[in-house]
Amino acid sequence: MSGSDAIAVGRRVLAAEAEALTAQAGALDAAFAGAVDLLFAAKGRIVCTGMGKSGHVARKIAATFASTGSQAFFVHPAEASHGDLGMIGEADVILALSKSGEVRELADILAYATRFKIPLIAITAVKDSALGRAADAVILLADAAEATDEINAPTTSTTLQIALGDALAVALLERRGFKPKDFHVFHPGGKLGAMLRTVRDLMHAGDELPLVGPETPMREALLVMTGKRFGILGVQGPDGRLMGAVTDGDLRRHSEGLLDHTAGEVMTAGPKKAVPPDMLASEALALMSDPPPSVTVLFVVDDGRPVGILHVHDILRAGVM
């Protein structure tokens, strides 16, 4: 096979699977909504199961559910018959995958679900199969050929299974109101974790904040500003709210007779750029870059009161770009 032939095969496979995905999207019906209802109503966990390639897909779907805030795990159907059925509780919901719906290794799980009235969701190509008949909700795979010409190897069908698992997980997380800050709890590491860190995770707080009152003489205020090393000074009113900030630019504008002034006289009211502690660090970085003017430091405020300070270097060190 030449290189061009290989590319042609690759394109044919991808086109066939893309066409199948489009058909699957159009085929979604009330059964999908019913499956989401069952997942949402479950007081326990989501138990994903399947044999062979469907089993590998079920593991992936379980991982996707778990990473988006739903307790989920994979049970191998053969192991279930040898004791692992005890891992499945009456408050759980089962998501079983099988293209044919007639995999004998699933029989004990189906009987167990029926006996203990555990909700069962099926992803299968055959509604009138053992799996389809046992299920409370049946999501049918679109009628699409596998991507192989003569060998009926699982290709298109497993792609559809993965996509349906993603669709269920996303529908469930949106119904639950799952937010990026919640997602970060399950993804603290790596680039994704960095992008989901909040201002609160990175800010300096407590004694590190460069704060003075408006009546503080600039002679004293400069010592605080220099000692805290952020190049900025917050001016806090009697009510605890942030009245404004003293920057290098303010110092230059009041250079003549600077030490004869108070912090409140020198400050710029505002400050114009302040952020809440629960803002994503990536959003804070974008705010720093937005003119006018771009800044390297942001005060973090909660109900107008300064609770932290964030430097651009803190964000960059955390890997947020």
C-alpha cells in the first residue's frame, strides 16, 4: 500500500464514522432523555459495564462521568459473576453496552438488576435483544456499517458508543449545574488543572496585603508599599472597603511634595481593575492584559473588601497561559 492509498483509507474511515455520528445525533429520541432522568435521579453510583471492545468503551465512559462530578466505576461482567455483583447497590444505576445485546457474560448483571429493581440503561443496536428487553431505557445505535470493508471489526459502533457516553455525561453535568470551578476539583494537575485554577488558589492574603488607611502619611505608606514588594498600595476605608490604590504613576504625579500628602490624597480612586476570589485565573490574566491600561497586579475583593492580591507572575508560575 502506498502512502496515498493509506491516506485514502484513513479519509474513508473518518468520513464513514462522521456520517454515522451525524445519523446518531438525528436518531436521539425520548429514550436518551429518559436515560438522563435515570442518571440524575440515582442516589448511588453509575455502574458501567460491557464485554470486549464495549467494555473498553464502558471504562472510558465511567472515567468521563467521574471527572464531571458523578460517582461512577466499571464492573467487568465476567468478574461480576464471580462476586463483583456485590459492588452494585440498589441505589445505583447500570449503564450496559453491547452492540448485539446478546453477550452471555451480561446475563447475571441483567438478572441482578431485575431482581433488585436497579435501573438499567442499555446502549445497543438491537432493541429486541436480551439487553434491550431488560433495560428501562434503550439508546439505540444508529444503523451504520463498521468502517472495515470485509471484516466486521468494531469501529464505527464503538465510536458511536463513546460519543453517546459523552453526550450522556455532558447532558447530566449541565442538568446538575456543574461549573468549571467544580471541574477543577477533579483535575488539579496538568495544563487543564492550571487553566481551571481560581484567583483564590493563587492570591496572596493576610499580612502579605499592602494596605493602609486614607489618613496614613505617605512617609509611612511608602514603607508599606516598598516592604510588600508588589509595586502597589491599597487604600482601605473605615468600613473595610477598598477606596483606591497608589501606583508608581501616582507617585510620579505627586513627586513634588509627595511626603507632605496622605495616601488618600495620592491614590487613584477605584481601583479600576479588581477581581473576585472565585474568578478563574485565566480570566484574571485576560483582564490584566486588557487596556486601558494593562496591569501586572490585581487586588482581590469580596463585597468591596480586599481579601488578596494577585501578581501576573503568580499566574504564569502556575502554568496559566
